[in-house]
Amino acid sequence: MSSVSGHINGELSNGGGGSVQGSIQNVSSMDRCFNDSLEEEILAFLIDDEAQLHKYDDLTKVNPVTPTTVLRCLQARYSVKVFYTHAGCTLVALNPFQPVPDLYTLDVMKEYHHTQQLKDPKPHIFIVAEEAYRNVQGQRVPVDQSLVVSGESGAGKTWTSRCLMKYYATVAASSSVVESQDTVERIERRVLDSNPIMEAFGNACTLRNNNSSRFGKYIQLQLDRCQLLVGASVQTYLLEKTRVAHQPANERNFHIFYQMIKAATKEQRKEWNMPQGHTFVWLPNVENTIEEDCFQETVDAMVHLRINTERQRQIFRILAGILHLGNVKFSISADESQPCHTKDQSKDTLQKAAELLQIPAEELQTCLSVRTLKAGRQSVLKPCSQEECCMRRDCLAKVIYAELFEWLVTFINSSICADKSTWCNFIGVLDVYGFECFQSNSLEQLCINYANEKLQQHFVTHYLRAQQEEYVSEGLQWSFVKYQDNQSCLDLLEGSPFSVFSLLNEESRLNRASDAKALRSRLEKELGDNGNISWNKLSKVPHFSVAHYAGKVHYKIQGMVEKNKDPVAPEIISLLQMSDNPLLQQIYTEKETENLSSKGLSKVTVVSKFKNSLESLMSILHTTTPQYTRCIKPNSDCKPFIFKKEEVLMQLEACGIVETIHISAAGFPIRIPFKAFIQRYGSIVKNSSFVSGAPDLVKAGRDNEINLQEVQRVLDFVFQLSAPNIRREPKSLVHCGRTKVFLTQSMLDLLEDHRKKILSKSAFCIQCCWMRYQRRKRHERRHSATLIQAAVRSWLVRRRVQKWDRAAALIQKAWRKWRAMLKSLAEAELDDAENLMQQDVPELNDIIRELGSVQLSSVQEPITVRGWPMGLALPSAPSITVSMRATGLHKMMSVVASLKLPSRRGEYKVKTNQNMQGITSIRAQPKGSVKLHCKRSPLLYANRQPEMRNYVTGFNEILLEKTQ
């Protein structure tokens, strides 16, 4: 292939007089001798910067750019455990072949997500992810993004895709909206859990990679208007289902089979008829254990995706039945008219397979050994040979596994895919099988390498060729950088009227047995003029060789036509429709409906189906903004920190890294139409007094009246503001074409910085005006509220005072009336006191008499008595003896306190009351002990509760007067 290197010191100019430095000196490839001057520059660069080579984060800074200098920089960075390097518009990722701690943690994700300039941090896969995410946020057209991860098998594509999905599931789910947080976490968990299932059922251990993808997938991460993850969808391409029944030497079957046989419990082994130590023909190298043999992780992912326990049980029974099918062997029939029978040791195995698949064993035996031929309206049964029986057995296993895989993909999509109305943009992650070249290559490798050719052509078309052609069409003087264009190889594979695929399909549609030699002759006849195909005429095995962009691959023709036909006998489908397994019933009921709807259409070959799906994928990629990541495999042995220059150089040349660096260093990776440029950056001039006509720029942009002078005004103003910080010539940063503005990344960052300042200033002004308005309204509302509150309070106070005045007057009136009435009643009562005393007093209740009886002795001199029930005048005595029950102690104390008797410790005694003796009132000096019974006063109104005064009034005064 060709390679280029050179210095960026030429001049690019357009018809308007603008110019840009950037010519490129082309030189020959590595297999030719470099000229003396270039060799001197390379040696000087390598010698002078030997200790600094690992510091080149972007290979566009390398001068001169040659395969040798690029290779040495990557080797130096790999030796210091730096695995990511920018190469213009692409990111080069070297596989370390061992876990690297603290390289993909949550803190690292947050660091790259919150960085202001993506060129500031070190190169990382998260930079590519964040750039695509910001493009969606910035609404740059086209908004949708695609992350294309390419490289050969074992270069680390699957791991890179896994890191990208984890990054978006973390960043796009970090929302402060509380009510949607549970939904977001559930969605991002499901999206991540789809990976273990897809890898378990679709990946296998090969010679080049322990976790090689045996299918292609394009994952759309669906984002809403707030750029939050709301769902995802998975599209798959060409599962290598032949691996179920045929594994290349030293390779393994799909991971899920090894997970089952190594981690099954005793109950599961009993259900699956897998005793410990049982071997299966279709499970080679089962003794080898790899990281992907994690059955529990797959089961947990199924649970999170809501595949219930019963459905899991049905899936694993089907897989176990497939493994048992592989152990079924057939004996050669002595009579060709009789079908082949299973060998004696295989009869039990056939029975186990039938039980696990839940189909009749006799029907399974007949289906594998007898085929049905249709002759008009009649059906003829024909016994199969031993080889045909094995082929039908393998076909049955492949059909079941392929349909099961397709059902899983459909179920995952139904679980994680959001409704179309809830998302508006997506970021696609493409993870396909890498370029493959084995000792024996067949139809699978041809399709895989064809897919890689299409992706390489997309890169060439989108970047290497399209950019340079656009430079010329826009009036830039540009010296074309030579690159390897693989269009001729694609014409060989898919062109018209004749190509490898068209001839292969033609041979497959013929109703006859395939002939490898005849197909080889046809290929040689129709495609002999194409330089990308060749044959080894000395080889006895029919084959052809294709010169792919990554190297020449030899393909074996034998069996290729049969694989392309992918025949499935109708009796096999009928047999599976008879299964009692609910999952198989569901799959083949839907399959029967699809067959009825497509009845009458010709059968689609494998190549045609794969080509159509790949064309659909390419149409999606062409409508999105691609971000490229090139995964490089440092060595073919998959050993950590071993860097083989020859292998790395071959990969660099195959994917066009050197040419990409040249174009990125000399060209302008960002191209914006005039209208979009003014609409986005016209505000920079509009908010200044730089040009009098500047306020009309945005309006002019809306009216499609943009011209070169208006764009130049914006650029001149930016250069005038940033003159102290610009070290390069302005014309080397930007160029105005006929319809677009061509920018370097640094110039775009400069424009974005000025735009952010203007937006921040405008936002600050809006915030100030809004806060002033809010504060003014708040002050007005507060003043109004104060006035209303004052008025309401005054009204409430007046109303309350009025109520108080009316209530006080009413109370005073009632009080006066009541006092007058009591006074009159008391006077009338005192006038008739003696008559009152003569009245019969009702006898006290026994309980009251018991609790209220107090016995008093004589005193020396009369004292004033104040207390309840009435005041008494008693003669004095030297001592007082109180007799009272213990339960009436508080009453005794009340009487003592009311009589104002001196408290003398130990002079009070508790004695038995004499309930039936006593007086209610005393009118003369007692001659002995006096008993006071706490009875209710016979007076109803006269001074029942006398006040604490120093004189005696009322009835007591009358009694005292009569006793003295």
C-alpha cells in the first residue's frame, strides 16, 4: 500500500484571495527507500525527542509524519502504560491484554464529563464518548451520533463498546429530577445487563480472542430532549450459527454452553441429564477456564431484564437438548432403501435430547433419517445416508440456536426500547467482528471481512476522500494525499453485473448439487480481470484469494454454496412446531405466521440477507456524525505489554492511520455552512460596536443573504479580541470557501469560548432584569400585604373591644343585680335566724358524718373564728384536743387552719369520732368539751364564706353580743 509524509508549510488559497498554509510532500511507502533529507529529519526527530516520544498525545504534532515516527511514538506510550492516543479525527487504542486499575472508574467518567475543553485531559475512550454526547447537546446537524469501533479480532472492540455503554448509562442517567430517577436507573441497568446475555449467546473463544464477537451489533442509545437515557435498541448482523455444530481446531463453542456445564447445580444437572464429568462432542476444550465462564452473571442479567424463572428453565432445557443432539451418531445402513439407525450408544442420547426439546423421540428419529421429496402434489419419503443424517442433525441444532438467539434479541429490545414519542436523538455504538484470516476460511469469514471492507470504505468516503474533494470544490488549493481506496475490492465482492456474491447466489439458486470446481471456473472467467482476486493454480483444493485492505485472505469454495443456501427441511420445522416446550411453540408459531405472509417469495440466501442488513446499517451511519476509534492489537499472542512492530505497522497501514494524521494536520476538520455559522456566532458581533451593520447579521442569516464579507466580519472581530493569545497565523486556523467556513479544532474552541462569554453576559443581564422585576414585584406585594394586614388588624381590634365593652357592661349589670338579690335574701334570712335554727335539720349521711367530725376542748379566752362552715365564738382554753379519723386528716387541718390555732407538735391526737353528738352553732359559753360537726350551714345566703378581716360581722357578731 502507499504511505505519505510531509511538512505543513504550503499555502492554500481560494478565489477570494484568502490563503491557508498546508501543502503536503508525498513520499513512497515503507518498502521503498526514503530520500536522504527525509531520513535525516526522521533520525533527528527520533534522536532528539527519544525521551519525549511518550508525551505526544496527538500524533498530528509529530514532524515528520511517517509510519516509522508514528510507530515509535505508539511504542513509547505503550511502554509507559499509556494506551490511548489521538490521531487526528480518530482515537488509537492499544490493547493492554490485562485489567488496568483506575482507568475506567466512576471518578474518571465524571472527570471527563465535567471538563471544559476536551483537548485538555489525556486521550481516553471517554473523550470520544463525551464529544459525541456534547454534539447531541449542542444540536449540531446531524444531531445523531455513531461511534464506530473497528480493528481486527482481539484488538479490544468488545471491551471498548462495553466502556462506551457504561459511560452513557452513567452520564446520561445522572439527573437531578427526583421523580424520574427510578425510571432512569431501571433503564440504564437494563441497557448494561443486555451485554452479558448478548456476549454469552453470541461470543466465543477463538485463536485470536477469548471473547470474540461471532455476530455484529449496532446499539442505539435513545436520548430524550434533556439528553437523558430513556431506552435502547439492538440490531444484530449474521450470527455465526455454524459454530454450534462445527468448531475450528483449538477454539470453543459459544460461552453459554460452558457456563451451563461448569456452574450447574445438582438439580440442574439432573434436569438437563448432565452428570458430572459427562462430555459432549460439541464442547471442545471444556477444561480451559476463561473470565467469560460466569453463569451467575448471565442469570442475574436475565432476571433484571424480567426473564422469569420458568422462561429461563425453558431456555436452558433447549440448550441442553442441543448439546445432547451433538452426541447422536448414526450407523451406515446396509440397504440403501432403509434409513440409517442411531448407534446403540446413541439411542439413549437421542431419547434425552427429545425429552429436553419436548418432542416425540420417534418423530425426531424419523426426521433425522428420512427426508420428504415432493413430486407434484405427492410426497415421497427417501432414506438419508449417514452423511445426510449428520447434516440434518446439525441443521436442526443450528436452526434452534439461531431462532433462540433471535428471540432473545427481540425480547431484550422489548424490555429496553423506549416509545418513539419519548426520545428524539440517539447515539449509536457499532461493535462488529474484526477482520479475520485463518488457515481455513469459508463463507463466514468472507461476510465478516466484507463488513469490515464496508466500514473502511465508510471511513474513506466520509473522511479521507470526501474532505479532500470538498476542499477543491470550495476553492481551496489542495494537494491530494494518497490513500488506499478499497472500492475495487468492494466492486469485486458486491459489484454488478458480476461479483463474488452474485455468482455465489446464482449457483445457490440452481436446483442441483453444488460443484466447487465449477464455481471456481465461473469466478475465474467472470472476475479474472479484477486485480483483487487471484488463484493458486497448483492447489488441488478449489479456492480463491481476495486482496482486502488489511491483507490477502484465501477462501475455500467447498461447502460455501451449501452454507449460502442455508437449507432447512420443512419436516424439521414441522417437528419443532410439535414441541411441548412453550418457548419453542411461541417461536415457531410466529415463524409460521411470517412464512405465510411471505409465501410466494423466493428464498433469500445468507449473502443477500447479510448484504441487505449491512446496507441498512450503512444508511444509518451516513445520516449520523461518526466518531472513529481504531483498536490496535500489539501482538497476536494476546500477551500483556508485548509490542510487535511488524504486526502493529501492518494494522496502521491497513486502516489508514498515517493518511488520517496527514489530512487532520493539514486540513480543516470542521466545516460549517455560512448560514449556520452566522446563526451560531453572529451574536458575538451583534453584542458589540465592532461594525455598524452587525445587528442585522442574524436577520440576514435568516433571510439566506449570507456572503463572505459578513462571515469575515465575525472572524475579524474574534481575531481582534484574541490577538494576544493567538500564536499562529489566523489564516492557518480558518478558511472561507464558497459556501462554508473551514475551521481547525483550536479555532472552533476559540469561537465557542467567545460565544459562551456572550451568552453568559446575556444570561447575566437577563438574570439581573428578572431578579429586579421579581424584587420589585415582591416589594409591591409585601407593601400591599402590610396595608391589608394593618386594616384587618385594626378592624379586628375595634370589633374585639366593642365585644369586650358590651360583655363588661352585661357582666357588671348582672353582678349588681345578683349582689342586690343576695343582700336582700341575707337580710331576710338573718331576721328569721331563730326560727331557722328551730327547724328540723335533716340527718347527715353516715359517711359525711364520719369524715367531717372534729372534737374540741375548752380554751382560756374567746378567739375569732374564721372558717367553714360558719364562724363561731368559743371560750379560751389552755389546750385543744382534736379527735378525727385518719381519712379526714385534710379536713382536720382545714379546720385548724380556719380557727387559727397554734401548731404544737405532739398535742394533736386522733380519736374515734362520736358521730351522733355535737352542735351546729353555739350561742353560749360551753361548759365542757365541744364537738363541731362539719355539716352544711343552715344559712343559705348570709356570709357563707367570710373574708379575712380583723372584725366580726353578721350572725357571728349577733352571737357574740348575746354571749357576752
